[in-house]
Amino acid sequence: MRATTRAGRTDSFDTGALEETVAKAAACEGFSGTVRVTQSGEALFTRAFGSASRRWGVANTPGTRFRVASVSKMFTAVAVLQLVERRQIRLDDALVDHVREHVPQLDPRVTVHHALTMTSGIGDWFEEGGGDWEAQWAALIAAHPLYLLRGNKDYVPLFADKKPHFPPGERHLYNGAGYILLGLLVEAVTSRSFEEVVTDEVFARAGMSTAGFPALDELGPGVAEGYLTAADGPAPYRTNHYATTPRAAADGGATCAAADLTAFAHALRHGRLLGEETTRLALTPQVAEREEKVRGYRWMYGFGLTHLLDDESGIVRWGHTGEEDGVSARLYHYPRHDLDVAVLANVSWSAGSMGWAVHDTIVGA
């Protein structure tokens, strides 16, 4: 099958090879989740593997919903850019002007743009770049019980008084706290809950018919349970109910089916969420994520999106990853093929290898 981009460039790919890649990767890795590939908004295939509930013997289906962790940052970024487009805020606004009630001590040099692009330098509620990740996470949840983290404001005490890592704008450093503050900004500007704004202005407008914000202790039919697994194998399984935050926040945790994610990617680039100029801005890389290449690509971050660039600065892929205990997710768009790829899994750290297997097949690596 062949796809033509807006610029007129045509790249080919083999749908059969993609399906074979997905089946092989699922068998090798014991993958539990769904994989959906669409082109120009039309489904090429959706495959489901493994169990949504091992407790009740329920299999994953193409319509099963999963938590998507930090993939949700894309939804927050769009909600903020909608406010920019309506001239209710500006990208160069001091962020503290909108969240002073929660963090009056926030450096006034930190702008909305800094928070969106993760260049604010502020301390994070959990420093993901630390050395012993597991030990640091254990220490955090011992001091701050996870069950108390049920809304954006609940995270503020975890980072409000931390020293900054560097001056605003100096460089990129992955940061969830900035997105927590953006969620609080959305609430302050709209006088509505963050969840309500995203549901109405992102999910509904994008046609994400099954997306939502159920808590782990509120899950109903059609939602996969998240499972932890030992480092040396797939068993024994434990649920993630005591291992991750119970409710979503602006830095992650929405619940979506694979079709919801591919619908979002299609709606974003086709102007159903933002106007033409703002859509172009939303899809433009803003800052280098790192100095070195990884897997042969330059990695750049934009507004809630990671972009992979080739040696000619062409965008090979944009999207976002999501990881938390019992949750592993990927959403990628390939402009040269007009392909969207959603990988959702309910076992920790399992979507990455599937995502790269699909990627290598698409780009012909």
C-alpha cells in the first residue's frame, strides 16, 4: 500500500508485513494489550492480545480501554493551546499569574511556553531522571500515600518548595509538575474542572467516544486491569491498585481505547481541535530533548509531543509514550505514510518493544 503526504511525497509500506510484525512481537514478548494502525483516519487493522482481567478470565478486545499514563500530556497541551487560541492566555504569560493560589512562590520567569515544552527547570513531583528509580519511588509513596493523589492540587506539595534545576528556558528536562500546573491553569481560566474541559473540548471534538477519567477504584466494564510483573519473567502477576496513582491528573492517567488515540491524532492534524495556525504551531518541534542522536534520530519536544527528526530535519514520527506501574502506552503518527499507531498494554514496560518493532517495519529499518 502507498501513502501520499500533503507535500506530495509518496512512501510505501506493506500492511501484511506490519500485521506479521505485530503478531511476532506479541508472541515473543507475551504482549497483553491492543495494537491499532490507521491510515488517513481509516483502520488498517486492530489486534488484541492477552487478558484484560486475569481475575475473571476476560480477554482484551480491540475496544478494551487502558490507562495511557503520560500519553495524556497531549490532551493537556491541546486544552492549553485552545485557551491561547481564544486569547484567554498567552504562551509568554508568567505561569504564576494563573496558578498563584497554589504556588505563589513560583519563579515569575517561568512561562506557559516553558511548562508546555518542559523547559521551566522547576523541580518535579517525582524526579524521573534520578539514579535508583525504584528506591526513589518507594521513598516517595512511603511519605505521600498514593491514595491521596486524586487531583492536580494534591501534587503541588510534592514539588512547590523544591529548588529549580536550572533557569527557565535553559534546556529541556522531562517534567510532570509543569503539566500539573497547566492543569490548574486550565481550571483557573475556565472555572471548570480539568477533566470536564478535556472531555468536552478534546475527547468529544476528536470523536474519542470511550475516553475518560475513571479512577482505579471506579473501573467498570471494558477497562483493562493493570498488572505488575517480576523483572525476570511474566509471573506472578499483581494488580497495580497499590502501585500507582488512583486518578488521572494533567500530567497523565486518562483511560482510552486504541481507537480513541488514533482518532485524536487524526483530529489534531486535521484542524478539528485547533485552528490552522495553532495546529501548525502544535505540530512544530520546539526544543532538543537531548544533544545526542538515539537510534539515528534527533529527538525534539514540542507542545506535549516528542518528534523524531532525520538528518535532513524532516519529521519521521511524532507522538508520546506513557509508562506507569501496570500501564504502558504509545501513540505515534508517521507523516510520510499518514499512519497512526496506537499501542496499549496492561503490563508494565511492555509497549516499547512492540512500538519499535512496528516503527522499524514502517520506516524500513
